[in-house]
Amino acid sequence: MSASGGMPARRTGLLFLAAIGAVVLAGCEYTGPEEPAAAASPPASNQPETPPPASFEQNVEEVGRKLKAAPTDAGMPSDAEPAGKLVLALAPGDYTITGACAGVYGSKLTVTREDGVPEGAYFECKDTLDRFFRHDGGPLTITAVPPEGKPAATGVTVQRNQDPRASELEDFSEWSGEQLQPRLPGELRGASKGNTRTGMTLMADPGQYHLDFLCAGPNFAELSVSTAAGAELIAPVRVPCDGQAVRMPLLLPSQGADLSMSPLEGIDGRYAYRLVPAGQP
């Protein structure tokens, strides 16, 4: 065979070997660098979730369901006014005002007394707003207004408060706010209640103070004061609960004064107290 005839044979053999090499490589496990991991999903948006589209009539039905009210009841939205509104003359007493909305993320409820000063509160449509309200009697205007017009809908209802705990809390808030008047510059004050030992920390800076303390309910209460670290500043002392403030000097070596109070008869006691810088009268 001539040299020219042998060349094609060698070329064929090389191609055959290359093909075998390709098959072997195809069967091997790849051990090179790993491919980059798929990008993580972007974090969920902090924006409020948009409610699904609904007609004004559907949103009115949803508001009525939340308020347990008929679409024609006072305080419910209507074709003329998508915002719920009540104008009432109420007797003195404790009430619960409820607001509900649909078709929008949230709404604002506003209560305006006879003096014309509005008190507002925002709430989300996934929940109703149930607000305790003590009224001295007379005219009252209540509105729930969404930040958008139709098809969003809002409504309001008002009824006598049925939760005695809410009324008791308001009684205590009013009582504690009236005690130890007038307020003095630089004072720190607090209030507590209970039928067992209770405590409160007033985060005053180190210095010389007067401690004003009064209580009501039992005949006597036991009072003691220590630092936040537990060092005794005023040993347990018996204080008459006659509604009159008792003043005691107090040297606070570090920040924070822990007050501990306990009614001696084991009945409900109310306590009001404040720390006043020694330079104040």
C-alpha cells in the first residue's frame, strides 16, 4: 500500500479514539466549581396588602357583617355618603364605639365632642376598632372615613359599654390624674392599684428628692423604697390611706427608685406617687 493510501486509515483511527474519549468523559461525575445558586426570592414588600377588588355594594355588605348592622342602619355607608357618620345626643355614661371598613387597607375614626375638638384613631380593615369612650353627656359626632372614595365603605356603631373592667380602668385613670396636683417642674409620677403587693420603678437621675405618696381604699398600706440594684432607701413604713399625700425626703444614689406598696387589709388599694427635685416647693 502506498503512503498516500495509509493516511486516511490513521485519520479514521484517531477519530475513533476521540469518540471513545468523549463517551468516557460523558460517563464521569463533574467535579468542577459549583454553579452559582439561584438568586433568592426578593423579600416580601412591607407595603399594606391591597384588598381584592369589590363593588361598593359588596363592601357595604362586608361592613354590615362586621358591625352586625343592616345596610339601612344609621352609621352605615350609603350611595349618598360612603363614609359612616353618626350625630347623637347621648346621656352621660360609658360607651363602646365600633368602626369597620372594607375595600381599602385602613380607615380613620373620629369622635368630636360638644367642644368641637376631634379625637382620631386609625385602624385596619381586617379588624374592627372597638373603642371605650366615657361621655359627659350632650352632642357627639362619630365618623369613619376611608382615605379613598368609592368603592371603599366604612361604618360606625355606638352602644353602652358592657365591659366593667374598661370602666374600672377609666375610673382609676381619672382618679390618678387628679391626685398630687398641681404638677411641678421636673417631677416623675406614677400610679398603681391592686389587692396584693405591687411595685413601680421611677427612672429618676441620682439626686435629692421629695417623695409624695398617697393611697385610697384600705385603712393603711405599707410602702418601701429601694434602688434599682436593691439597696434599701426607705424601710417599710405604714401609711394611712386617707387620700392625703405624705411627703418623705429621699436621697437617690443611682438612677432609678423602686417603690413597693401593699394594702395591709388585703383589699384593693389605689396609689399615686411622685418624685420631686428637692429644690421644688
